[in-house]
Amino acid sequence: MIELLCKAFVRNHENTSDPQVREAYGKFAGVVGIISNVILCVAKILIGIVAGSIAIIADGINNMADASSSIITLLGFKLSSKPESEDHPYGHARIEYISGMIVSVLIVVVGVELLKSSVEKVINPEPLDFSITLVVVLALAIVIKICQALFNINIGKRINSVALIATGADSRNDVISTSVVLLSVIIGKVFNLQIDGYMGCLVALFIIWSGIGLVKETASPLLGEAPDPGLVDSIHEMAMAYEGVYGTHDLMVHNYGPGRIYASIHIEVDGDADIMESHDLIDNIEMTLSKKLHIHLTCHLDPIKFNDPLVSRMIEVTAKTAAAMEGVKNIHDLRVVPGKTHTNIIFDVVVAHNCTLTNKEIHSAFQNAVREIDPAYFVVINYDKDYSGK
């Protein structure tokens, strides 16, 4: 069903990497959300007023907030699709994350206000006016919300939209909250228990809890979260598949919003090979990976002296030493600088973010390892953090 709707309302719907297609998906999801939530909001508030139920009114106001959220999402997709400008050379795609953050904060605010109203209802309870119409409306609302959740999460995953996934999660949570309200109505009728205010409190607390979770989720990409492990693996594996590439390191991935991912990586090649051939190899890697992975990739050429026996020996020793230390991931860019009284072994060490060893301890371990070969060898280490998230 969702596939048919997307095919009908989104032109070229399969090309989700196209910014215009993403915008069309976002607008479509926003319009659907606005219409369906406004209908639910009006129906619930009217039924809640007739029945005298604060829980139903609270749930209806929650749908009003959902409609507002859909408007914000719609505007977010429109603004995020704006092209690069002088002030924002990397585009405006992060506006989509900001719109998701606004939606999440709005959910928390609504939850707090509903909690206040529900507490008043607990203090001053009033009997509910039960009717079959009330039950039918709530049951229908649950079905609509299930469809909304499936619809938004499905489209959110299609276009990798944290804002739509958050909206879908909110709809999924509404299924639970409306079910709680329906349960309170049935219990009130069958057992003559006035638990409407208490159920309203539960709904409000659930909305607040859900909103806080969504705030954390939407804030993560804005704060600079670790890149997708699948993307990291693909970059390394695809680069290593080229003949003439002997290693990769220093991968950095920056997310400027959906479809705006910039990455840089160091590619190790034979230092004795023709520089023009190596440069051509790097250019091909940049163009091919950028196109296939839908990113902007920049490659740095690192020449390695494979024909130097001392360099090969030092790479072997330092790599073995790194493997023995927890939190030390690897070494790279090793070079040997000989002198009259001593020889410097210079290299980079990649350290995991959770490494418990100090730089002094790491240096001491490498120093001891190379001095077993020659006491005149000294290590000079540049410490790198792992930005790949792995």
C-alpha cells in the first residue's frame, strides 16, 4: 500500500538519493500527517468534551501537536533542500535535523501541559458519559495512528530522514497512549471506576518520556555522531579493492545533513611507483566511491617505502606491539630518519576513544619494542583519534 502511494505521489520515487525526490517524499509525508492529525484532533476533542474526559481531550491535543509537527517537518524539508550559499557552502540540509529537534521539544512541552490538566482531573474527578461512538472513534484513531507510524517510519528509512523516523516513532507512541485512554473508558463503564485523570497522567508522562527520547535522537547528528558503520566499511573495502592500494587510514566523515556527507581518507601506495600513476589511481577512487556511495570523498596519497628492509622490519614490530595493547587500534605512516648518534622511528598511532592507556604508557611500550632491535632507535609518535566510529 505504501509503495503504491509513493509511486502515485512521488515522481521518480525509487531515486531516493536525489535531493528533489527526498524533498517530494518529505512534503508528501508532511501533508498526509497534517490532514490525518487534524481529523483525529477535532474528533477526539469533540468526543472528549461530550464525554467529559480529560484523557480523551489530552489525546486530542496531542494530535494537534502532531499536526503542528507535520507542518514543521514540511517546512524543514522545504528549507533543507535550498542550495549552497555564500554563508552556508555545505548547503542547508541540517535544517531537517533542526526541524526534528523542534518537533521533539514540542512533544515534551505538550506532555507537561497535559500532565497539569490530568492532575487537576485526579483532584477533581468527574463521571464519564460513555457511548459506543466514543469507543468507535478511539478505536478508529488507533488504527489511523498505526498506519501513520508504519507510513512515516517506512518513508523515513527510505530517505534516511531522522525527522520522519522521529515522527513515526511519535505516532507509534500515540497508539499506546490512545489505547490507554480507551482502556480507561471501558474500565470506567464496566467497573464504575473514575480513573480518567490517572490515565491522563500516564498518557502525559508517556508523551514527556517519548519527547525526551526523541530530543536525544534528533540532537545526536547535530552534535556530531559517529558515522554509519556500514558506510565506513564500504569506504575502506572499496578503496582496498583497487590494485596498487596497500592500506587506508585516517578516515574522517562529516555529516552536513542527508545527502551532504563529506569524507576524507589517506590511501597508502608504493612510494617507488610513478607519481602520476598513483595520482590517477587516487582520482579514480575519489570519483568512483563518491558516485556509488553518494558522498563527497577526498583522498590523500601516502607513499610507503616497501623496498626498505628497515622500514618493513619496523612496521612489523610496531604493528605487533600495537595489537598487544587494548585501545590501540593500529599504526600508519611509518618512516625512518637516520642520524649520527640515533635513528628516529616516526609513525602515527590510532587510539580508540575509550582507550585507558596514557600516551606515556603507549610511548614506553613502543620504545621498549624498538630498542630490543637497536638501543639507538627512538620512537616519535603522533597520536590520532579514531573518527570512523568503529
